[in-house]
Amino acid sequence: MTVSKTNNVSTYDLHTRIRSPLILGMLHLQSGDKVLDLGSGAGYFSETMCTQASSIFCLDISLGNLLSIKQRKNRNVFLIHSEAEHLPLSDTSCNKVLCSEVLEHIEGDGEALKEIARILQPGGTLVITVPCSELRLPTLIGLLGIKTVHDYEGPEKHCRKGYTIREISDLLTVSGLVVSNRAYFSHFFSQLMLDIISIAHLLVRRIFFRQKVWHWADIQELDTSVVFSIFKLLFPLFLFIGKFDKLFLLSSKAKGYGLAIKAKKPS
């Protein structure tokens, strides 16, 4: 029996919810698809996609994240503990790949993209989301000079702050993939909410857990806590304020803090 995706803590991750419609629209899932969710984290997208695709390969470098996904016993989701630079999958074994908020964590990002190209079928689709380094407007966390989990050694550390469209396009071209679509996401209001939530989470981690580093499985364990219950009540408000971006005409064509790229492997 498939557990409802509401049991996944990422249901209440604003960044995940903001980019989800964009990702699923670009992937255009169909029955029979074999999908690699590379850097799956808590498995939100894997659990969403498994109702539409025939097989989801859920790959992550964090064993804790994979064990967290395993507890929810979703059908058609197969767990792989591996690095992105050396995918333990055969050539042309998948027709779609999702690499969301992962590439910036990988030192050998070019090698990872070449591996993705190898396991993609001809005509297959890759969807990537990454932080965008094109927007010059600083974030609240940046203005305050606050260090986050992305600044410390561990599975969440960022090897680079982000990418420009040119940088991603060049990496994809070298890997033998062709960009077919692109869009920006996370504009002023949604990013402001993300920063406020992140600062609150940092305070909880530092004060109650004495932690500077954690992964998605640790956040999943907060699901039944009083603090997270309060956050769930406030979450619709954060979602609502984030939608102000659209009211101010900050569309997918306006530069944002996030960048989504769709690429194809030539047939």
C-alpha cells in the first residue's frame, strides 16, 4: 500500500512546493516511464512520480535519507545508495531524469551530467533545478551574513553558490545534451519567506539539537514534534505570501533565485 505523500515532511518545504509544478510540467510523466530521481532527499518527488511512472530509481548519497523513504513503502520506488559521478545503472536504462537542487552539491558536476547522459535513452529528458547566480538582489540570509547547513562539510554542503544559464548550457552541451526549455522560479516574496523559515529552522537546530549539519532524514524526524505542528499551521500563510510574486508580474521569464532547465538527449 502506498503511503500518502502528506507523510513526507517535504510537503511542508516551501522551496519544494514552489518548484514542484515547474518540474512536473517539464518532465511530462507518462505510464511506462523509467525515471531516475538523482539526489532524492526525503523522496517527495519520487513519491509523487511513482503514481504516474512505472519505475522510479531513487538515488541519494545519504543512507539516512534512503532509509527514511523506505519506511513509507511506496510501490515502484527502488532505492540506490550512490554518488552521482558513478551511477550504478546500465546505459540507456532510463528515459527521464530529475536532478533537483543537487548539482550545486557535487564537486564533479560535469562528470555527473555525463553519467546522466549515459543512462538516458536517446530522446530522453533531463530536468535540472539549481540556485541561480544571475540575480544580483541579495537574500535576507546573505545580507545578515548567516551561515547555513550549505556552508559546512556534509551532504548538504554547496560546492558552488549557483549557476547562470550559460554555465549550465555549456555543461550540458559538453555532456551531449541539448537545452529545450528554461525558466526561473523563487522571486522576491517567496525567497523572503524561504529565508525567514530557514532562519527559524537554524535557530531550532542550534538551540535544541546543537547541530550545524543535518540531512532530510533528520528533518523527517521532526514531523510529530510540537514545533513542526506549529509550523504546519503557519505554512499556508507562507505559501500565500509566496504567491505575491505572480501579482507583481514576476513570471518564469523574470530572473529569480532558482533556475529550471529541461534538456534532451538527441535521438
